[in-house]
Amino acid sequence: MRAIVLSAGYGTRLWPLTEDRTKPAIPILGKPLVGYVAEYLASYGIDEIVVNLHHRPESVRRALGDGSAFGVKLHYVEEPVILGTSGALDNTREFFEHETFVVVNGKIITDIDISEVVETHKRSGAIATMVLKPNTKREKFTIVNTSKDRRWVTGLGESARPLTEEEIRDTTHELFTPLMFTGIHIVEPRVFDYVPHGVYSDIFPVFYGPAWANGEKIAAHITDANWFELSTIPRYLDISLAMMEGANVYWGDNFKAAAGAHIRDSVIWDDVTIGENANLYRTIIADGVTIEPGEHFENAAIVRAEMVRSSDEIPEKALKGYIQGENYIVPLN
């Protein structure tokens, strides 16, 4: 089985960490985010992967290489203009026209059992199977409403079956925990009957909506497995700290800290220098940054100011920051 890992987005909410790279190329504890996705797929025998590229495409190529370090064979497909999810499928349809395939967002880290999802998909006979997870915190993710009439689900090892009346989710009155989309789906090649050629298109209005209206069966696989989505700088920091397994500081290559520097709950990339008596708490320090002696930062992401000065514009969705010396500081609170 083949897969496409969606890696073309700008990552505007992660800017300025994405100024010199795309979101899937951002390092998470020394490994590129998209590397986690590649290893995840390879662990289930899905080792031929298409990666679509647009923003800073060279950053993903540098991060993944030919894929052998992550146990996969990669095919890179660049998009001269951004195409959206189903547009990306159209741009790579020659890879997927003949067999069931997997679509995975390139910004997630998870241990969802893909083999169970594939079994759900096969048993249901659906054109597509969406992987859903209870949104217990009611965060701002895509919410999927289920219907007992045509929506089929599997729950934690059960056989595929129609949803019962008691399991219908009432997201309007929040009587039950809503279900959110994880960015993972299993799709049949018939998806291309719905996908237009050569234009920007998103998969929900172009495929899921019309397929549902046409009476197609859309399956849902519900899971409580671990799942992290890294779309904002605060989430990046919180998830990185959660993954440290007891440690509270991660530092990359060529890290130097002078005497008296105090660092807690922080993520430090490569080629970073921390001056004497500097104090850092809950910070992200990007490549090549120097923290001057005695400086204090808390709840902040810091990149080199020259990156921001050379940027065409600050993305509208980006957190606002300020220049201090040779650094650009983004407060996270």
C-alpha cells in the first residue's frame, strides 16, 4: 500500500520557525516532523511514500533525503502553486489510480494503529475511511458528525457496524464529546471521480460532501490512541516537552552554554550559544541564535533577527514579536 504525506503548507501559525523551512521540516527533538510520519507509516509496511512540496521544498528534501534513513522510498512531487488536499491528490494521481492508499497530514505524531484502520476500511466497503478521535478538550479541529443511517464506524477492536442511537454525537449542545478528524484517511482510487484536474481544491467540499450526497459509504474509525498535531508555536513547545520523558531541556548540535546559564523547560535547536548568567524558561531557541550574557526570556520563541528582516511579510496568522539586538522574540502568552 502506498501513502501520500501532505507537506506543502506554509505553516503560517508556526512562523517565524517556518521562515527558512516548511512546517513538516521543523525539528522535533532532533528529528524532522515529517520524519516521524515516514517512520510511522514504515512501521506498518507502508514504505512507498509520495511527499508533495511547495513552500521551501528544499527543506523537506534535506530533512528526508531519499527516505532510506526512515525506512521508506520517497517520491517528491512539487506544486508550483498550492493546490489543497484533493488538488495534491490530482497532482499525484498516477501513483494512486490503481489501489487503495493512505493520506496522512505531514504535521502529526501518532501511534494510531493503521492496520486496524485498514481492516475497518476493508470490512465496511467504503470509498473512504476517516480516522476520528474524541475531542475531549474541544479544541479547534475539524469536527465530524456521524449518522446512524449511512456512517459506519469501528470502535476499539469491534467489528465495523452502524452507529447506534445512543452513540450519535450532539456537538451543538455538547452533550457528548465531539469527534475530530486526525488528518489520516484510507481512500479508494474512485476518489478521482470527484477530484477536478489542475486546480486548487479541498477534499471536504470536493470529495466528501458530494460522495455523501451521492450515497457513497464513508466509514469512520474511532480511536483513543496518542495523537499530536503541531500547528502553533505553543503546541510545538508543549508537545516537545511532553515527549522528553522526564528531561526538561533538549539541545541540538554545537550547543554552547556559559557558566551560570540557567535553562528550564526549553527546546534548543542547532548552533546555539547561551551567554553567562542567561536565564531561559519555556523557550524555543532556533538555529544560530546567540543569547547574550544576563538576558532573560520566558514563554518565548527566538530566531535570528536577520531571518525576519529578509522576510517579504509577516503572515497574518503569525504571533507578533519584536526585535531585540540580533534576535527576534515571539512571546507565547
